[in-house]
Amino acid sequence: MLTYKGKSVFGGIAIGKIRVYSKGEQQVKRIKVDHAEDEVVRYREATAAAIAQLQGLYDKALKEVGEANAAIFEIHQMMLEDDDYCESVENIITTQKVNAEYAVAQTADNFAQMFSSMDDDYMKERAADVKDISERLVTILNGKETSAIDAGEPVIIVADDLAPSETVQLDKDKVLSFVTVHGSVNSHTAILARTMSIPALIGTSLPLDSSIDGKMGVVDGTNGIFYIDPDDEILDEMMQLREKEEEKKRLLQTLKGKENITLDGQKILLYANIGNIKDLATVRQNDAGGIGLFRSEFIYLEKDQYPTEEEQFQIYKTVAETMAGKRVIIRTLDIGADKQCDYFEMEKEENPAMGCRAIRICLTRPEVFKTQLRALFRASAYGKIAIMYPMITSVKEVRKIKEIVAQVKEELKQQGIEHGDPEQGIMIETPAAAIISDMLAKEVDFFSIGTNDLTQYTLAIDRQNIALDDFYDPHHPAVLRLISMVVDNAHREGIWAGICGELGADLELTREFLAMGVDELSVSPGRILPIRKIVLETNVAEYKENRG
């Protein structure tokens, strides 16, 4: 038996045969050509074919993993059409009079090296993307079929790394798990794996050769361990764990329709976080009581120009009607930091996480803000919409928002356009907002605590920097004290307070949040029932007494 340690991307137990997947990297030769213009034509035709393939992958991913996760294939299409990339390829062809394959491969190497040398983790991830699109182009230019993973029986796929295009082509019925030597927990592949619920490990140092191909393997996604040719004892233990997990899933289904109330009568709202209207099906499947975070920025990120008021109105109206009277909290656009829109023409910032983002963009571009607000207020006539403003740091900002809201409502009234009167809330995701939450509570209808940013700003640690994983502690006492303070200050002013960040889905903290009096937890749809189970089994008074 061989044992390898890796980093878990998604938990669970997978047992089955191992298949070593090799990309079979193509050898690209530098060939002198007499007619460079013909090579440019070949390159452009290959680009068009690659874009068509990526559109097919996007459509497939859209059905299987949702719009937010399918967006990588739109990004790849845009990268293929990027002026800098295209000009580089064509310039190499025409000035060096070489074949298109070589020009693409050379551009890929140059761009990948450039991205890899950047300090920003998000930009480093683009190195893998540029290699992926370039490999696709070379394959097409060579007249070959693009690589796809095809297994005749369910297998554990082992690879050096998997590109997003390879991951989305996995037949979920034939893939038990994947284990890679390289990769990042924040990569698009890892995100897709989590969405597809495939147990997966990355950073696993193991041989990629025939010595393990076809052998029995076990992936322990929970503990990050990969067993090859497990002995009978380990195999029995893993099979029992797998059965327990399946039983848990079956039992969770029996919790649908039950009220979220503790043994001693404390109620809590369990809502879902979503990125677009295509996620609504999973919201209903998992019995969420409402939507606690609708990330409206995806409406902007998926377009190449500002979405119109009517386009936004139709989306918000659909969400409100579909949720049939349940609360839908829509966050105003949260562009900036790692979410960039070219057409916003933002100036480059040394530290974008602390730069012009979210509400700061809205307040400095009031016409863009007003367009979204008009759409939101109009849609609120069709359901229980609430509006939430991100990255608040002062009372002054809230009052400025109120002024703009008043203008929008008056304009709609004067124009005779039907609109509702939605709740107005803010996100508490900066230490400044948490500390003055007693003052902010007098100005709004509710708080929603964004623990992702609150944690990174409190600890002064970039949460996407994997080199700082050992220092990043979302359970840090300072973070929990700030959350407790915010909840207390909200209740003193008679408003409610929820959590919409990743910490809300942390099952180790569910009882702690109940003890704090948190009114609502908004999490990914698949976490609703596991949290409900803990709520139904908890006596909050006893928990408080036992924790001291």
C-alpha cells in the first residue's frame, strides 16, 4: 500500500480504479514559411474554431455547474480575441516568417511567464488559462481532436493538473474523483470540482506513470489522503466512511420543510447565496427560506458594456417572482479588487482590495448607481426584494446613499412608474463598519456581515494568498468578537443581523452564531440542510452554559 498526502479541494470518499491522464503535450517545431499571410489566415481560422469549441463548453457547463462557474469559458474566448495576444502571434508569424503553431506556442510561453511573475494570485492563475487556450489552438492547427477524458467505467483520474476545459468535459457518471500533482484551491478547476461535488485533491506528489495506472485507489477528500492498493483494513474503513456519508445525505433530505428552530425555541433564517437566476433551481431544491445574497455584479461581469435599466429590471423581477414572496436580498454592484470590468475603465491600483471598489464606485459614478437602483425599485413591486450596499465604512456614505435613493424614488414617482419600498441594508465587511455598527444601525433596516473581507481586513492577510494559509485564521477571536458586537448593536436598535460570508457555512461555528443571536445565515444552497440539522439538535441555553 502506498499513501500520499494532498490538499483537499472537495471532501468525500472515492473508491475505484486509477486512471493516469496525460495531456500528451504536443511538440511544436519552428518552420520557416514563404507565405506568412497564409499562416495568419490559418491562425485566424483556428481561432474561430477554438471560440466555437469554447462556446460549446460554456453551454455544457451552464447546464451542469451554473453561469458563474461556466464564465471561465467566456473568459477563454475573450483571451483568444485579446488584441495583445493576437498581435503577438501575428507579429511573430509576419516578422519571423514562421508557422502559426510556433507563433502560438511562443506567445503562450511569453504570456504565461509574464502572468506567473506577477504578485497578484488571481493574475498568476491566468498563466494556466493562456496555456490552455494556446494548447487548444495548436491542436486545431495540427488537425487533431482536442483532448477529452473518456473512461469506460467509473475511475479516479490522476493527472499533473487539469485545465478547466478538461474538468467540465468529465462525465460525472464515469469519474469518481481526481487527484493532481499541481493546482490551486482558488483555481477555476477547483471551483468547478466543488460545484460538481467530485472528491478531489491537489498538490499530491505522486508518480504519473504506468506503475499506478489501473490499480485500486482510495481518495479521502476529508483528510487529504490518497491510498494506492489499500490494504483490507484501510479499504474496509473507507467503505464504512463512504456509507456513513451517503446515509447522512439521505437523512438530510428528511429535513426539508422543517422550521429552523432550536430545541429551546430560538429561530434562525437560512437563506442561499447565488450569482444568477440559473441558480434558483438549487435554491428551491435545498429548501432555502430566501436569498440572502444575490451577487448583482455578475450581471456586469458577463457583459461588455453597461447593462441597461430594462435588462437589470427583468432579471431582478424574475428572481422576485420565482421566490414567490420570500425575501430576496440583492447586493448592489461589487466591482473592483479581483472583479474587473474593462468597460468601467478603472485606473490601475497598487492595492485594489483597498481601492475604488463596490460602493465607492457607485458613489463616484452616480448615473451607473441610479440605473441599478431604478431597476431594483421597479422590481421590488413584484416581490419581497431588499437592497444591500457593500463595503460601507461610515455613516456619511449611508446618508449619501439615502440622498440618491430619494432622488430615484422621486423620479419614478414623477414618471408614474410603479415601484415598491424595499428594505435597505448594508454589509458589514470592514473593521470600521463593525466598530461603528451602533451608529450605522440607526440608519438602516438590517446588517449582513461579509466575513470574507471582514476576516482579511481584520487580520491584514490577503485571503487568496496561499503562502499565508498558515496565518489565515477565520476563527480568530478578533473576528468572532466583531461579529458578536455587530449583532448586539443591531438588536439594540431593533434591526436584524445576518451573515452572508463563507464563515456562515462553517458547521463548527453554527452553534456559536446561534449563541450570539445571529438572525440569518446565508450560504451556498448545498449547506442549508446540514446547518438545519445542527439548528434542530441544539439547545442554545445549554450550549452557552457549557461553553462558559
